[in-house]
Amino acid sequence: MTMRTVPRSYSIAPSIMLNDGPRVDIDPALRLARNQEKEDIKGLNNKFSDVISR
């Protein structure tokens, strides 16, 4: 049994529609809450990694 390779060609075309979606402004209170959540998660992640490394 011989194996032969099949040439494959892949191309990726940029989609203009993805870049031209509707602009939605985020409520400042929501942005603040998201940023606080990110910081909280980072802190918890650091604590967890400290526990694991012990």
C-alpha cells in the first residue's frame, strides 16, 4: 500500500462586511463593570496560580 500526498490549497479572503458592522457605543457604567470584572478575574487567577505553585 502506497500513500500519496494530496496537495491542498487554502486561502483566506478578508471579509469587508465584518469590519463594517454597526457601531454600538457601550454604556460607561457597563464598561466600568466589565473592567472591574476583568481586574477581579486577574486577581483571582493570580491567587489560584500561587496556590498551585506551592
